[in-house]
Amino acid sequence: MPLRSLPYAAMSIVPMRMFQAFFLMLLVSSVLQGCTTMERPEAGLNHDALSRGNEQTIRLGEDLTTLLGYRDEETLHLAQVVISATDTLARKYHIQPPALWHNFLVNTGLRDRGLCCHWTQDLLREIDALQLQQFEAVWAVSRHGSWREHSSVVITATGQNFKNGLVLDAWRNAGRLYWSPVAEDDYAWQPHPGDDGVARIRCR
């Protein structure tokens, strides 16, 4: 049957299906470029942000104290800077939850930054500026070299084994900081082989 003789409704289905297939391929390809999440994302960034930030700072400070083994003035200061920097970067990146959706926006050019490597790079810059004596910050990576590669910051007490550190992952919950002991996290972390602690890793 000639195309012109097809009913109008049937003809309209063709470009619609082509558009849907194109969009699906674009979405899949952009999501696969970069980080992958194992956590259910938490919706929204503006829900009682100040109270949440204070609570997170206290809890992170306590966990850093446990990591260090004693209370030090650096523990609360580090917690304050990390929580504050996470909120600031979320606004700067114009984060749109969930995290994989924001990946799509970055990979299609609709957002400039917000991949896991951007979070890691910018948080490390904030932490390095503190010139800490009791803690060290490491660029950590999971599934290095694969399309599922994921980056985060790992904090250890100075001289402590990496596996005893604390993962700081601001990407996972789309701008709400997630942290966990390295050994208890769902991701298998290792120090990024390209992280020399000074130049760090370049992220596009």
C-alpha cells in the first residue's frame, strides 16, 4: 500500500515511534557514561535544608571522631566544610534528582557538571584547602576502567589503612551527602591509581 494511502493516524505513529526509540537510546547511552547508583535516590534538595545540614554535620563529626579514635577540633571543622560544600555544589550544579537523571543532563550538554568525578574533584579541592593534620583525603574509585566506574572521596585518619576509611559520596543521593565505612559500603572501593594526592585526577 502506498504511504500516502495510509490513514493519518497510522502515519503519525511512525515518527512518534522513531522519536521514542531515539530518546531511549540517548538516555541509555548517557546514563552508562559515568557513575551508577546502588541506592534508592532521595527526592528533593530543599526539604528543611538548614536543619538537615546541622543534623548531618553532627552525625558526620561523630563518625569522624570514631574514625580518628578521639575528639579533635579538625573533626567538626571537616564535617562542617564537607556538608556545606556539598550543599553549595548542589546549587552550583543545578542538581536535578535522581542522580542518573542528572548524569543524562550532563552527558547531553544540558548541565555542565554533576557527575561523580565532578563531585569528587570539587570536594577534594575543598578538603585539601583545609591543610588537615589528622586526616587524609583520597580519590577513591570502584570498577575502575569500566563503563560503570564510580568515584568518591575516602577520608582516613593520617597513616591509616584505606580500607578503614570513610566514604563520602555526594553524587549517590543527588546532592545529599552519603557516607559509610569503606568496608561496609555496597561499592568495592580502591584508591584511584592516578591520584598522586597533589595533581589529582582530571574530570571532563
